[in-house]
Amino acid sequence: MKILVINCGSSSLKYQLIDMEGEKVLCKGLCERIGMESSMITHEANGHKATTPAIFPTHTEAFAEVVKKMTTGEGKCIDDVSEISAIGHRVVHGGEKFKASCLITDEVINTIRELSPLAPLHNPAGILGIEAARKVFGNVPMVAVFDTAFHSTMPPKAYMYAIPYEYYEKYGVRRYGFHGTSHKYVSHRAAEFLEEPIERLKLITCHLGNGSSIAAVDQGKVIDTSMGMTPLAGLMMGTRCGDLDPSVVNYLKYNLEITGHELDEILNKKSGLLGVSGVSSDKRDVEEAAMNGNKRAQLASDMLNYQIKKTIGSYIAAMGGVDAIVFTGGIGEHDADSRAKICHHMDWLGIRIDTDKNRDAHKQKKDVVEVTAWGARVRTLIIETNEELMIARDTKEVLEK
């Protein structure tokens, strides 16, 4: 079974073709600047990677070019699209309608469209990808895999906001959580590595990157997560503010004399590491500036590490213990200094990491690296996330039901 995994943005199309026998990636690539001038496609297969200009008025033309790259030339990995058994689409927001991945039908597309107010940038892009794929691939079965689905096991006490209940009933205002595909993948991979059934484990998964979230996974089910109704909530991120006193919004709107849309831009695109440091949204740039004596960069770094530590502690309390902490994502996998600072002074909770193992983790070239110190009760793991593979697995599972 070969599954094509699709992640669509409003002007981009990211793809991977995975052979589920051995879970081998046959090709992967990215179509950029769809609907703009100077569109391009980067395609990688058979050890060959190339970026070429293309004309993509819509996602349909982008899919057609993907097919061409997969079936001809140096990047050829299949003879014909008939070899593709199914297509798995990443869809950001499933609301309360979708609590698991599902086969895509006209009704499913309409429901995803109805949920667009909850994710106005992402869900319409997902629909564009689905409809374009239908035009190019015809009757190939397609599955929707939702970022929010893994978090649907949260109890009401964790997902409800303390505002009039009618707003939840009428408008769906509640915590949904995101990065669910990543949290699901690394929690199951952790259980596999620890050689324990996931149903017997209490895990805290930390997906840390330009966008960051943490999840408490108790016996395979999420009981809480840091992102909220939108990905703006929770930890501070590359450009997002994270949790904020709601009164700050009105206070800034009044004092800056700006519209709600302009303020939304500030909170989503000009805040976080970028807003505090004034240097960059990239943690690596911020850390470099901090090492060179930039106090605002140091503050930004300290704030993020502190917030992660605090959230981990609260989730240990919520679950009544923890068996393992998992770090993943760009920061989680590659920033040894952040991992060390997050886990510092947590010995009393049974969390302690080995300094040398943590520093040299990147040298091991493994998808799972353990950095637990000798004698620590809680295991600490670094796991390379693989959202595309998780989407492919979910797609396969839906087809085989």
C-alpha cells in the first residue's frame, strides 16, 4: 500500500509518498507560491533533490506537477498514479465534529468548511487541497487527519473556559489543542521505546518549535494540552504571545487606536520570542544574541524555558505522576541548553537528565535518544517527530476498518 500524505497551505503544498510496507518514504517535496508569480517545486527521490520553476495558478496545477515528478525523470518513484492506494490530508481543525480520522466525503468537506471560522487560515486551505486532489486523482480514497483529534479525549474540566456556558453551546468556544498528530506519534513511539503498553503510561509530550505545545497523555489519552481554541494560546512561541490576560487586548486596542485585526496580527506575528527579544523568532538566533550579552534575548529565552517547566509541573500534578518526559520539534530535538534548563531543579519530581548524554544527543543519529540520568525515576526522551508517517498510518487504519 502506497499512501500520499498532503499538507496544504493557502499558497503551498507539502507532500510525501510512503510505501507502508516497511514505511519507506519514496519521495517528498514542496510546491511553493501557488497562485503567485515565480512558483516553484522542490522534489526529492532516489537520492536526487531539485528545485525547479513552475506555473501554479491553483493547487490543481501543483498536484498535476507532483504527479509528473513522481512518474517521470530523475525523481520518478512510481510508474503510474494507480499505484497510490490512498491520500491522507492534514486538516488543522476538526472542532467537536471529528474526534478521529475519517474517510472524506462531500458531507465531510462541508463540515470542514463549516468549521472554518475556528481556523480561518488553515481549514479553507485544507479544502483547497482536497478538492484539487479530487480533480487530479479521481476516485482514489482520501482520508482527513485532524490536528485536534488526538486531544478530543480531554474532559470538560480541562477544555471549558470560565465564560457564559451559552458561548460554548452556540459558538463552540472551548480549548481544542493542536499538534495532535505529533503528540500522538511521539507518545506511541515513547511507549514502544520503553517497552510498555501506552495504556500503562503517564507521559508529557513537549512539541517545541516555532509553534509549541505540551500535552499530558495519561494511558494513551490526552487529559490536557497547552494550546486553546486557537494555536495562539499556551506557551510563548516564535511570534505568538501565548497565554495573555484578556484585558491586555482591550487595553492595547484602546491605547494604540488600532482595529481588532491589527491587534490579532501583533499577537500572532509580532510577539513571542520576536516581540520580547527584538532579535528574531528563531530560538537559535535568540540564544546567540543572549550569549553576546543581549539582555532582552536572554529574557525571551528564560521566559520560554520557565513556561515549559511550569506547564510540565502542572501536568504532573494533573496526572498524579509521570513516567516519561518527551521532547520533540525543532527546539525540543536540537536545543540541548533549553532541555537542561527546563529539567534543572526538578530532581524532587524524579526528573534529572545526564549532562553529557543531553549535550551529545545529536551525535547519536537515532530517532529516539534517552538522556535520563542514572537513578532518576522519570525517563527523559528526545524523539524525532514524524507527522507524515502518523497521517499515513491513520489513513491506512481508516481504509482497513
